[in-house]
Amino acid sequence: MITSAAVHTFLNSFFPNRRIKAIERKFGMVQQDVIKELKEKLGKKILKWEEKPPKRYYLTIPRENILEAANFIFKKQGARFIIESGVDTPRAMEILYHFSFDELNKIVTLKVLLPKDGCEVESIASLIPGASWIEREIAELLGVKFLNHPDPRRLLLAEDWPEGEFPLRQEVRENQ
């Protein structure tokens, strides 16, 4: 009889640890509910929890907790980073971090609300290198400062673009 420990050892020899959890969940070897685990881990750090059936979950968290939350979802739970997006709303700048649990057909979005006058948040690019370019785009187009970003150079805007003017900010769009 094959034990789950033997399967784990076999999989570990071929796949990185992050993907083992995904494979185990797919084949029913791990009985944990990732959403329940996420709620338990982040607990009171979740300011707002929204479920949009059948497969979307939105968690609003304080900006101070983004690295901890992203690390837990990406490294501990084995979710795939999809993309990061930014939206200039009338009351705040929203930064959304989208993760997918492909084998469960679930998408979890971490949402951070930034005040317009203090538009900065810790970069997740050191944790998830694939976030580097999108954070550079958001920084240029919306004016969000990603603290400790490994490569904060310009990416899209022309070299002569006016400093401090961000083309996707509401006030810029309204003045055109």
C-alpha cells in the first residue's frame, strides 16, 4: 500500500515544495480548506471579507500586512500569482493582488487601500519576482510608491514626462 508520506517524498523529488501542496490538494491528500486556513491565519488583520460566488474572494487588509499575507498565500498555500492592479477611486487608491488556486478553481484577491496623500506600500517583488514589472507600471501610471522595490526605474513613460504627473490618476484625466 502506498502511503501519503511515500507520495509526498516521491513528489518532492520532482517538484518544488510550493507545487506539492497544489498536487496533494488536487488528488485529495490534503483535506484542509484553503479559504478557512486563510481566514484563520490572517484573522483580525482582515478588515473586510467578500465572497463573490462561485469562485472569487476579496480580502481587504492593512497595507502593513501585505507581505505577510502574500507570503502565506503564495509560499505556504501554493497559490499562483496572477497579477497586481491599481485603481484610483474617489476615496483611496486601491492596490489589488490576485492569486489563483488553479486546482480548486478559486481566485483570492488581497486589497490594500492607500490614502491619496500617502500612496505607498511595501513591494512584493522580493517575494514574487513576477510582480516587479507590474509594480513599476502602477508606480508610473498611478503614482504609488512601492517601498523596497528591487528595480524602481521608469518602464513606460517617456523620459521627458513631467515628474509627479501620473496619467491614470483621476485628477489628471478630469483636467484633459
